[in-house]
Amino acid sequence: MQSGQLAEALAAFDASLSLQPTNADVLANRGLALHQLGRNAEAVRSYDAALNIRPDAAQTHNNRGMALADLGDFDAAQQDYQRAIHVQPDYAAAHYNLGLLLLTRGQFQGAMASFDTSIGLSADHADAYGSRGLALHGLKRYAQAVASYDKAISLQPAFALAYNNRGLAHQALRDFSAAVQDYRAAIAHEPSLSQAYSNLGTAFKAMHRFDEALLAYDQSLAVNPAVAQVLCNRGAVLQALQRADEAKACFDQAIALDADLVEAYCHRAYVSLLLGDWVAGWQSYEWRAQHPQSRISRRNFSAPRWTRHDPLQGKTILVHSEQGLGDTLQFCRFVSCLADRGAHVVFEVQRPLLALLQTLSGVGQVVAAGDGLPDFDFHCPLMSLPLELGITEAYLLENPAPYLAADPDKSQQWTRRLGAGRRPRVGLVWSGGFRPEQPELWSTHERRNISLAQICTLNTLGVDFFSLQKGEPAESQALAEIGQYWTGDNFFNYAAELKDFTDTAALIANLDLVISVDTSTAHLAAAMGKPVWLLNRFDTCWRWQLHRRDSPWYPNLTVFRQTVAADWSIPLQEIRVALSKLLESDAAQK
């Protein structure tokens, strides 16, 4: 019913009530008209009057619940739906509305039960199957969600939202091709469905099809130009395409629309650091702990968070690591700056790094995360130190690596074991460890990693290669399949003997060079002052900046970049050439 017709109906109800003020049916219908006009508070009052006359009217309770839900009073709405069901247990619409409310509240199991009951009472209810799919998605039962959307679409073939949501379930299952088909079907049935274009862009981004992703986000914004999240997603694709200035403009626009969009601040930090604007970058980087996908634990200490304005002379400060092992290895160098200010530093690190960082300069005490902590006056997240210390590229250039060293005894053990070096020794890392609990990182890790077959193309006669590969499934694959791709006797795999980072550091100390993708081992080798050749993906991490072969973080590191997304052929060829030159230089020195 159009708004004009609803207004006429409302006038008619009011006229009828002037003659019969206690007519419960008219009061309930008046409430429905007010609800449809968006006048929800008035609708509730009209429903209240109807229920005072007829308290067991199931439909009135149901409709009152809908108006209350629209007002955001979910507790009262839930009570109304439950009263409607109590009065009329076979009331399918009330079960469905209760399911929607529970879905909104994140109570997915209860929502699914309500949808199942509604479907049992009304088997051809396409919306119930579609909403049931959302509940299953919330429970991470993605394959079952797809089946529920299938049923919804079979009942209503032009159900655009069901296609869109089925695409999300396929995407969660990493079936991106099916997701793309679903989003396109949603758009075909409802060309104004802006979220379908946006989701299409996200699927293309996961498939490394960045140009198509950008087009999809542009189409979404053409339908609805004021969606901050879509602008943020568009900026992330521009960043991946190395169009950093355009990306930053997108993030700024997103923040202007939604000042609380944490993801936009985080991306703006990354792109600022990528462009070398460290002052703005470190400032925006403080938003990282609030990101919805952040794995950074929010620490609640009684001691205050340290800032640059707090004197440290004679004070104890806890510096706690965050994020990955490579981040800790990269940023641990700044701990000594606190010691220089007179602080006693307690450094909490990931347990695998505990032994390695015991001898880090400036550290008074190293403890493993999860162990007990001594008393302290201040605390600071490790990756906030550059902000508080005012770290710039100039500081790094004045204070270069090495700042980490191998255990001398362990290093000597490898020296004796390997014997005199007859050929250059090169360490290899081609894959980062797979983290099943962090699906949000899978796509990035896929773009970072190199297959075993590809890394084996670096085999160069006259060079001894040593696997430094840790982490599954790559470590096991190397043991099982290396013979398929590597010919010759110049590949050595002692990875099983590398129990912690002190073992890895000791072996690295006996190598001439490390060739690695962007992993913690690359940071370890570079922090030890060992030459590192970094194989870097096209959509580079912020720390390696744009269009640079060198790195201010590590003067001994050289970056070999993809020039085309997902194509390692050029950087691998460049490294083969560089290895040939290394051999020529080695021969000349002998």
C-alpha cells in the first residue's frame, strides 16, 4: 500500500474509533498502518490499546513485536513474539520474526531453530530458508548455508538477496568462482543491489583479479556513493595495484563518512608507511588493536600506557609483543632506546623467541607470553614504540643491523658439522606457515608464498642450498617431494633439527646468503646482518615500501619484486642472474 493510501486508511481507522473507541480490530489495524508509515512509537501505543481489550490476540502481539524491533527495543519485541507463539503455537510468521530478531542479536542457534519451526509450518517460505542460511553462516556451517539458499532460490528464482548471501557462503568456503556467479546472478535480478557489486569486488580481490575488483567497487559506488566500507575496500585494491596516492584518498573519504571505521584508519596507516610518511603512518597505526580481525590481545594493566611524555629514569616498563614473530624481530631493536632513557625493560615475547631475545641489547628481563610478570610502572605495545620514540628512516640509517646474534656455541656446532665451505651456502625459505585459525590471512599468504616447484628453479651448480623452511604444510612437502623438482647433491634439509629460533640463527650464521619470501626467517637473517634477498609479492607489505630494491630497515636486504601480480617468473629469473654473479665474484676472490 502506498503512503497516500496508508494515510487514507489511517484517517478511516481514526473516524471509526471516534464511534467505537474500544474496537480491538480497528486499533490493531491502525497500529499496522502506523508501522507501515514508519511511525513506530504511535503504532506501539495503538497495539497497546488493542491488547488491553483483547490480550490474547496473537497477530497483534506479533505486529507489536515488529514495531518494537524497529524501535530497537529487542527485549520487548522478543517477549511479544513469544507471547504470540504461546497463544498460537502454529503461528509461522511469529516463529519467523522471532528468528529474525535472534539473528540480529547474534543468537544463531536459536534463530535457526525458529526458522526450522517456521519452515515446518510453512514449507514454501523462501524468506525463512534464506534467513536460515544466514543463521547457518553465522554458525560457520557454510556448506549447509549454501543448501538452505539453494532451497530459497528454488522457491523464489529471482531472490536476489539469497544469491548474494549464497555467494558469501561460497566465498567463506573459498569457492570464489561460485561466489562470483552468485553475485552476478544477484545483480542480474536486482541491478540496484549495491552490496552484491561490493561482494563481487571482494571475491575478485581474493582471486588476485584486482582490475575487475576495482570495477566492481566502482559499480557499487555508482549505485550508492556514500558507503564508507566500499570506499575502504576500493582503497585496498588501489593499494594492491600500487596506486598508493589514490588509495589514501579513498581511505580519507571513507573516514570522512564514518569516523569510526577502524579498517580505514589501519589501511591509511599502511599506505602512509608504504609512501614513507612515517609520522602520519605511526599515528594511524595505533588503530590496529581495534580492528575487528585483530589478533592483538587487549591488555588491561593497572600500570599506565607509556607515552613519550613520561620520564623513564629509574622506572620499569613492560614492552609486550604483538602480531607475528617477524614483527617482533623487526621492532625489538627499539627496546634499547628505552634503556637509554634509564628504564629497566621487561620484554614479553612469543615463546618461540624467548631464548633468542635473551641477549638483546637493552633488555633487563625477557619473559614468555603467558608466564607471570614482575611489577612495572608503565607498559607499551612493541609496535607503538616507533610512534612514541619518533622513529624515522633517518634513525634506522644511523642505527643499522645487526642487532641480533646467534648463540656462539650452537653456531660453532654447525661450523664443525658443515666443515670448510667449498661453495657459497644459501638458505631458502619459500613459504610462511599456514594458520588455520586466521582465514582472513589466507589470501595474503597465498600471494606471498612460492610453490616448491618454483623455488627449485633457483638450483644453481656451484651453490649449496640449505632449507630453512619451517611450518606446515611446506616443511613436510619439502621432505616428501623435493626429489621431484631438485636434481643434484646440493640441497640440504636440516629443518627438522631447527627446534627454535636459536637453532635457526646458528645455522644462518654459517650461511653466506638467505633467499626468502616475507617471513620471520627473513627478518631474523637480516637482523643478524646476513645478506638477504627478499622475494616480495606485487601487493607489497607496507614495510618494504614501493619501487625500492633496498630497505631502510635492513641495509643488507635486497628486494626482488613481482612486476605482475601472482607471477614469480621475473623475480626468480633476477635471482638466478644474481646467483650467477655471486658465483663469478666468489671465483674471482679464490
